Amino acid sequence: MRRQFLYTTLVLLIGYTAVAQNKEAIRFSQTINKDNAYKHLSVLASDEYEGRETGKKGGWMAADYIKAHFKNLGLKGPVKGDYFQPIDMVNYGLSQVLTIDGQPAEPLKDFYILPPMVSNKGFAFNAGSVLFAGYGLTKEGYNDYEGLNVSGKVVMIFKSGSPSPTETAKNAGGNINNKIKYLSDNQAQAVLVIDPSIDAMPDNLKNYLQAEQLVMKTKENLDRMNGAQSIPVIYIGTTTANQLLRPAKTSIEAVKKQIAGNGKPASQELKIVVSASAKKTETKVRAENVLGFLEGSDPKLKNEVLVITAHYDHIGITPDAKGSDKINNGADDDGSGTTGVLMIADAFAKAKKAGKGPKRSILFMTVTGEEKGLLGSEWYSEYPIFPLKNTIADLNIDMIGRGDAAHAADNNFVYIIGSDMLSSDLDRIGKKANKDYVKINLDERYNNRTDPNRFYYRSDHYNFAKHGIPVIFYFNGVHDDYHQPGDEISKIDFPMLAKRAKLVYFTAWELANGAKRPVVDKNEDGTKKK
């Protein structure tokens, strides 16, 4: 009797599993495998693609490869018949000049200007004197500006340090931003900040200051960049500062000793001619998201769109990287996610050709500019091809080809982030798809808005979530090769890449064919909607 009961129970369980699983979904998932993953990733993460940097040759090559794949699958180009969504993006350079008594100073050797501090209007000034104001402090018992009027003056101050040898700069109130704000509030013409680090400027700072600034021309960015120029701030080295102090027959070291010795400011006006200018230069950049559209089969539900995303860009070439390898191939970040999208698109395209296509439409979108600040997905969310109100969810894949130290013993896992942030339905559907089809360990340790790593805010799904669209972010965690030349295809776990991609595929299958779209039942702060 007991044996018969167990047998009957087993038959019922097997029958339940068969019902829970969709045979057609399983059939078309077979194209998502380690061999196809290798086929795509061996191209995208090759040295020929030069790290796929946004606005560079390798990035364009990746975009062309993805477009060709979508076209070959028979997906539609939804952007006026094309697969590219162009992004209005420019590189801003900075032309900067500083002269002292007619002698030109050399940028990055004698001085530098921070590019973000210069608006599109730029600045230019010419002054017949400079007001040296020591540490630029205003506090009880010590005021570098006592009896002085800084309005309309070019003021030179130390970036850091303290008038007292026993007092730290922090305790002295020496925050450079506070010093600059004081001068701005009191209508100074410009600020010259003495920064001794210029005398031995590290290469990473030089590279940052020389690098062009990649900017999208969104309305918000244009309003900010076209706004009024804030007070000009120029950072100068010790040699330049001593040149400015020459009329007073003193030097940086001398005035520091004087102030430390008597505890009094050494502020004074220096009769010397200083002129400076800064102007942004603009170069148009080719950058595009790549979109492939699969129209749904249901006459009504096809107007609802599920978006599946990954970013195809990476960080390009690092000339000063240690060792002989300078190319950041980005095999895991995010060649793996892009590969996942390509395979999932293939599976759904085959299903549609066989007459088993999804009821809802699916937008397969690989975005650019993620490494520059989630730019491509931000552009899409600001200028969507399909109305955001019709977008039911975004499944975002960013790094699914490796593992992390926390799972060194068992790589059969994936982090899921955001699935329950806005929609309990989406969370349930995603977890059920895993239970029914894939059976991978779902790790939710980073699924928290207050997690110090802030992963919820650091990939492209967030530009959908901030518009109230439910999201799931699939992620394998960071590793020692994150943003390093060592992120190579040789370190990819292809069976796990395919397995994680299958989880996204089966979740997408359920979402695209469900009777109802996931209900958004939570606010952005996680509280329940009333």
C-alpha cells in the first residue's frame, strides 16, 4: 500500500513538472549553448575589437556585428527601419591658456584647469595684479581676508595646509571647495589655487585632464553646460606661484615660514599682469544603441514590449597598463551579457519562424556608453522608440561569464538584483522560471538599495527602473580582472554563461506569453503602492 502510494505520488509530481514546463520554450532554448556563446564572444572580446570603447573603432565594429546578427535573424530594425538608435554625443576638449607678464605657462606642467569647471561659454580675463591671500581662511583668530576687498580681484591661495604647524588643514577649515565658494560669493574675478602636486603630476591625473569629455546632448546636459560660467579656477604649481610672488621678493616657502612664525596672515597685492582663458572644443562622436525588434503574435498584447538589454561597450585600451597587454577585452564585462542577448534573440526568432513566437513584442537592445555613465540606456529612456508606458519590464544582463570569490567552490549561481524592487509579480515570475527550468542558485545579497556597492544603480536597468519599469539585473559579481586587460575569453565559464542566459530566456518567455503584464505594486523607495 505504501509503495503504491509513493508510486502514485511520483507519477503526479512528474505530471506536474511536465505541466509547469513549456515544451516549446525548452525546444527553442537549445540554441542557447556554450558553443554559440563561444562563437559570439570570441569575436566581440578579440583584440581586433580593441576593447569596444564608446565612440572608437572597436565600439563601432561591435555595433556593426550585432546589427548584422539581428538582421540575419530576421528581426526588424525599429528605428525608422534601421537597427541603430544614434545618440547625440560629443567629445569636449579644453583649450586653456595662462600667461604671466606676457610669458605663457605650460598646461599640465605649470597649471591645469578642471574641464567640468568650464561651461560652454568658457572664460577669459586679464588682470594687472594678483591678491595673494595665503591659506584662504576666514575663521575666528585668523582671517586671510581681514581688511581686504576681493571683489573683482584675481586671488591666489594655497590648496591645503594650515597657518599653524600643530593644526591640521581639516581642523583649520581648509576645504578647497569652501575657499572657492567664499571667493565666488564675494565676487572675486578668478582663483589661482597653489597645488604642489602639479610639480610631479601622476600620469593618471594627466590622462584625466588631457582626455576629452564624452557628453550626451540631452536637454538637462545642454542646460547645465550652456549655463553661466562659475568663477574661473586655475590650479598652479609651485614654480608658477613663485613667479607670481616675485614682485614681493618672496617665495612660497618664505611666506609659509612667516605665517607659521608669527601666526598672522601674509596677504598682499602683487603687481603683476596675469591673463587666462579656457574654451571648450566640440567634436561629434559616432555612438549608437543597437536594437532588434520581434513583434508579438497577439493582436492586442503585441503593443506591450519586453526589453532585454546588455551593454556592448567596454573601456578600450589603457596605454599605461602594467605589462605588455594594453587591451581591455571585456570578455565578461559585458561581452558575456551581449552574447547572452544575441543567443536569446536567436531562440525567440527561431520560435517565431516556427509559428511559436511570443504574444508580446520583445526589444533586444545592446546599449553603448554604459562604462561612461549608463549613457546609452539613459538616451533610450529619454527618447524611447516604444512608449515607456507600454514597456512591461527590462531584463538586464551585465557580466554572466565568470564568478566571484564568494562562489569559488560552486559557480552554479547568479546574482539577481531589483526583481522585487518595483513588482512582486516580476520577482515571482523570475524565480518560478528558475525553479521550473534552470535550477541555478539565486543570490540576492546585493538586492538592496542601501547596499554599499550600489549595484542596483550601476547598470543599464536603472534607467528603466527610475521610470517605474520593473527590472531584473543578472550579474556574476566582480573579480580581480574587473576593468583590467585580464578580462579575457580564456577565463570565461561558457557552460555557466549559457545557463545564466537560459534563465533570462525562460523568464522572458513567461513574461512575453503571460496573460497579464507584471503589476507595479511598489514605489521607488520600496514602499507598497496604495
